[in-house]
Amino acid sequence: MFAAALGMSRKDAGALRDWLLQLAANSGDAVETGSDAYRQRFEILAEMRYVGRNARLRSAWMIRTGEDLPRLV
């Protein structure tokens, strides 16, 4: 999917990782999608621009009970 939409390959994994972490750290657009005794679940829908291409990406995150660190699912 990342290759077709954004022209990304394995060599671009670091750029994707950095973008996702920045998104989670600074996003006020996270939407809670559920919770249970172990975690809260969130989704973030955002536009990614990379090497002149654009794509809307949905990422899923969780925060474990008792923590405040978002984790990519």
C-alpha cells in the first residue's frame, strides 16, 4: 500500500516511523474507538505527504491502563 500510494519502500521505513510517532505525539485528532480493562484504543486519520505524493492514512493506537504512552497497533 505504501509503495503504491506514496512511492515508499523498505528503505523509507524510518521516515514512516518518524511520521507516525510525530503524529501520535502531536495529534489532537485521535478518536477513541473503544476501551476495556487493559487499554484504550484510538484511531488517527491524517494526510501524509511524501516525495510529492499524498495519501490519507488511518493508524490504530492503544494506551495500556496505567500508562500514558501511545503504542502503534
